[in-house]
Amino acid sequence: MIAGLAGLAAALVLAGIGAVVLGAVPMKRRSERTGTPWLSRYWRDLPVGQKRLTIAGLVAGVVVLAVTRWVPAVVIVPAVVVAGPRLLGDPKNRDIVILEALDRWVRALTASLLTGRSVPDAIRSTRRQAPEVLSEAVTLAALRLDERWTLPDALAAFADDVDHADADAVAAALVVAGQRGTGAAATLEALADALQDRLAAAREIDNEHAKPRIVVRQVTAIIAVVLVLALVTSPSYFAPYRSGLGPVIALGLALVYIASLARLQAASQPRPRARLRQVANPTTDAPAGQLGAR
């Protein structure tokens, strides 16, 4: 009884620590107008698949607790079910996603310019061709141009909407192309080639970062198989984790391993490059528009 209460207390403490850590993560979409509690907001913003996985993890934890009467299972099992696929999988590389989208859009702009359109008209005509990740930013840029924003200001706002260093470079090149009047298509073709080089480098770096994750997945699978076999063939091996400080130690080990996976995942993500804060006006070398000024 005392061991069970100790395990339950440890589970609640660690769950509380997890909640505090989760609450400390800044949430870009937190609702300040309605005062919606952050936990409700977080749950509402979760993808449907992640919600189902979370519910499945909680149910699995309760089932394992009922079968084994091992209190830490109510924390460890949901944590493994929910965090495991995310921490052991290959995360999306935002640099690659943005570079691929910019490359496609710039090539669509180039084709439009070759028909005799100006840069503002090319932006308007390609808003439906923009990849999904850029669709909203390109649409807003076209609407701003329709509202008589200057080209530098509209592109500065576009770069701020995308929030990526390469989007700043594209915006600056479009400003140059728009103010030259001639040779705009050639400028964008050179830009597309530069984006291709950046994309190839980003993919190569991402492939190198994926190698440690592959090794960790293999090690994790081996550990899981060994633990399951030990549980089936030698249940007494886990006896020390059922009494005294054993449940607390088991929870601590599981937490440390999950934290290590999270650290590895974070280390494999590319560091965001410094953005250009202004889109320069090539005719005066003066700031054409502060990013996010409008």
C-alpha cells in the first residue's frame, strides 16, 4: 500500500513537472482576446492524429495499470506512446520546405515575367500557383499591391509573413527586378539557381543529421525487445521497481531517456539563420520598408 502511494505520488509529481515544462513553452497562437486557458488552446490546436494518439496513450496507461498494478505505468506508457513516434521520427525540416516552395514560386514568377508582365502583375497572376506553405503570404502580397502598397513595402511584409532568411533574399531580388524594368526574368532565373544550390546543401545536411536518429531508433528497438523478453522470461528482474524507491527510479529513468531523445531531436534541427531586417531600395540604398511595418 505504501509503495503504491509512493509510486502514485511520484507519478503525480513528474506529471506536474511535465505540465509546468509544457506551460513554459511559448505558444504563438495563444488566444489573448478570449482568455482561453492555455491547456484548452493547446488541445484544440493539436492535429487530429495527435489527439487520437494522446487518448490512446492515456487508455493504454490505464489498462497497463489495471493489469500490472504498477502505478508508474500510468505516466510512462502514455509518455512513450505520445512522445515516442515524434521523438524517434524524422521531423520536417522547415528550411527544405521553404526552399522548395520558394524555388517553385520563383520559377512560376519567371515564366509569368517572360510573357511581358511586370513584377506586381506576376505576383498577382501566380497567387494560385504558390505552394501551400507560401499560399497565404503570396495572396496577402497580391492584396496589398491591389490596395496600392508600394512593391518594396508589399514584399517586405511578404518576407515578414514567411519569416525565413531565404524569403528575405527573394523579396530583395523581386524589388531589384521590379525597379529595373528590364532583365527581371534573368534576375529571377539566377535567383532560382541560387535557391537550388541552397536546397541541395540543406538536403545534404539533413541527411547527415538523420544518421544519429537511425542509430537511436535501432538502439531503442533493441532495448524494447530486451525489456519485453525479460518481463516474460524473468519477471523477478523487475521486482525492485515495484516497492520502495523503485517506482520513483523507474519514472526517473524513463524521464531521462525521453529527455535525451528530445535533446537529440532538437540538436538535429537546423539553427535559424539571421534574417535581413530590411528590404533595401537599390536606387537610393535607403530602407524601402521595415519588415512588418504595416
